Amino acid sequence: MVKVPHLRLNNGVTIPQLGFGVFQVPQGETQRVVEDALEAGYRHIDTAAAYGNEAGVGAAIAACGIPREELFITTKLRNGEQGMAAEAFEASREALGVEVVDLYLIHWPVPSQGLFVEAWRAMEGFFAAGRVRAIGVSNFMQDQLDTLLAETTVVPAVNQIELHPTFQQAAVSAGSRAAGVAVEAYSPLGRGSDLEVAAVTELASEHGVTPAQIVLAWHLGVGNIVIPKTMHVDRMRENLAAADITLSPDEMDTVTALDSSARMGTDPAKAAFTQM
């Protein structure tokens, strides 16, 4: 089995650096897909209340036979529930069927609501009570991260942001790391588009691996936590095998040089939605 590296978060908790995301996996297929991922060797599963598939993740956890302490489970606070974080957290915990969540994130800051500080203070309570091993944020830009650092007590363990070779968010990544916040990449393959870039395909050919493996190896080399998603078992195994690939400094620089302003998802500075 591939040996996945672990990173130590700022509170001492370790997290598998290469995990498995279930964004847009239908609830009816989630248990099967997560069981396949666990069978392939993943031990870090990333879900969210807004994905509507926490119960499927929980069913897979219950059925897999893997000791709970070997699994790392992340879920996220729904935007519209920032003012009722305690109830939302309990609903997620029950859907997952776990006593303790490994990582709980504010999914989006939604600054127009003005509630993310209140939500964070509630999450500090969950952390202090031992109901979650680490708390963090997702889609936070530097000004929102600075607000939390100035107005609350617990430094976020993670900032999960859109990050891939053609959109690296260097300033946000550097600011997060400078504050002791680990950077976690979603859409790590650029929703597939980064796999078609000539520099990536050339490196894949030279190494005799897939373009996705090159991109994931780059993420791991940079120090990002990364959560690729696929519903196909062969690709699950291929993605996991990226942990065995080491790029040279020059090859790392080649991929890093692909950075641009090509955001593919929602801009957190403009996000005003609360339905998620």
C-alpha cells in the first residue's frame, strides 16, 4: 500500500496530506465511493454539510471495519447555519456517526452576513470540549483570516482554498502559512484543465505517470494538503500513487511557473450566497 505522508497541524494533530474529497458525489453513491476509496488506501475523507452526503460517508465509516483512530474525517459548517453552529455541528456529527470530528471548517466566510467570527467562537467551544480535534476555515482571504486572528483565540489549523498549478493563490497561501495555518487545496487538478497543460503532460511522459500524478506530486512537494475527487477506482489508486513520486527542484519550478489568475470557482470576496 502507498505510504501517504502526514503533516502536523499547529495544535499537534497529524493529518494525511493526500485525502479524498466527495464534493458532488451523489448521496446514493457516497457509501460505495468512500468504501472504494478506503479500500484503495485513503484514510482522510473530506465532506461538508452542504454536499448532502455526510450520511453516506458515515455509512462507509461504519461498514469499512477500519479502526476509527486510523481515519481522518473533515466536514464543514453550512453558510446559512453560521448563526446556529452548535446545532449544525451536532447534525453533522450524527450524520457521520462519529463521537469526534477530526477537522471542522467554516465553509465560506460570507462576509456580507457578518457571522463568521461568531461561528468561530462557537467552534472554539467544540474544540475546547474535545468534540473536534482541530478547527479551521475554507475560502478565507487574508483580510478575513486577519480578522479571526485579531478577534478570537484559536488560530485556524487549516485554510482550505481553491489551489492548482494555474491558480496558486500565492499571497493567501503565504499569509496562511506565516500565521501557522496549513494550506489545503481543493480543485487541485484545476477541474481537469491543468492536466492538459503542455508542461504537465511532458513531465508525465518523462516519468511514465499520469498528468494527475504529476500535479498531485507537485502539491505534496509544495506542502499542500490535497483532496482529489474521483468516482473511479482506478483513478483513486492512481491519484494515491502520486505520494510515491518525487519531482526534482527544476521540475517543481516548471509546474510553479504555470501560475496565473485563472480562478475556476467562486471568488470568496464576492460570495454572498447563504443557501449552501
